[in-house]
Amino acid sequence: DQQVKQNSPSLSVQEGRISILNCDYTNSMFDYFLWYKKYPAEGPTFLISISSIKDKNEDGRFTVFLNKSAKHLSLHIVPSQPGDSAVYFCAASGLYTDKLIFGTGTRLQVFP
Amino acid sequence: SQTIHQWPATLVQPVGSPLSLECTVEGTSNPNLYWYRQAAGRGLQLLFYSVGIGQISSEVPQNLSASRPQDRQFILSSKKLLLSDSGFYLCAWIETGARAEAFFGQGTRLTVV
């Protein structure tokens, strides 16, 4: 039962353009969402998060949007840079659980 | 500042051998601790989590077990490894009660041969 889904396994974007990574969740008890970036053979590093009381959070080139009614969140990277090439994971947690559930990941490739 | 240590970085073990991966956290008290596995095409699968000493929650039935003998120590074990146990294992911690991000160790690449 995959409670957090990233339906696009890969995405290729030209440098300077916008990258949009999507994530869907099924558990309505999730109220805190995070995005992580991961390079091969390393642990994931935190990028940005959003609480369910908000619909947008911005940090530099990274913006996360949350649509609670659709149970959907997205990460926008503008402008995309070659160093952004990595696997991106969304994750979710809820008020009444100590679990942090991750999606399956999207591999982003930013080409010159 | 808080740091998380995970070792070893790589491990090659024969089928049927035991396993012990260790994770320790410094600079925080009573963290929530997590073990994840990244297998090909499966994303980051939550294996175990712990909210305190001796408290272990298992997420998926499997050939692995976890223990938390000390507040900042989390151990992943197996008595007899299977080929399907191969993968990249990650330990993580979150400050208890905080709506905050998880911090990850560098991971262990386990290959069962």
C-alpha cells in the first residue's frame, strides 16, 4: 500500500527552465510534507517542507505547492541548474503517527 | 550540533550470514530513529522506527529486526541474510515531537552474494 506516490520515475529539463516534480498521497491524516534530494550512495538531504495549513512555501529557487483537496503536492525548481540533477523524494507525516513515509522518487536530469 | 553516524559504508555478505548495522546520533536526546531501505525501483521503504529505548515498530514483515539498546543507538540485524536483503540502508533521526525534517546518515550498501 503505497501511501505516497511519485508517478513520474524520471524527468529531463533544460538548464534555466522550470522543473516540476509531482507527488500524490492517499492518507488524509498526513499534515506535514517534505521534499528531499538524493545523490547516489549518499543519504537524502532536506530541501523544503510545507504544513497543511499552508498551500505554498518558497525558499530561493524551490517552491512547494500543496493542494489538500486533491491530495497533491509539487516541487518547482526555477531556474533549473545542472547541479539539481539527482533523485527527488517527497515524504509525508501525520499528527497521530511517528512515521515518515517516502514516495518512490523522481530522477531529475538537468541538461545544458 | 547534531550528527548521525552510520557504518559500515559498504558490506558484502554471503547468503545465510548474520548482519549488524549500527547507527548513532550525537547532539540530541530522545530522538525518533528510523531505518529505511532503498531498493531498485522501490523508493525509500520504511523498515523500522523507534520512539524510545526498547520501543520498536516494524513496518513490513521481513527477515530483519531492529533494536534500540541506548537512547541514541539504533541497530539493524538479521540472523540469516537472504539475497533479497540486498539494498541501500539508511538510518535517520527526527527530534521528538517536532514537525521537522529527518536527518539521514550516509547509508550502507549491502550486497548479499
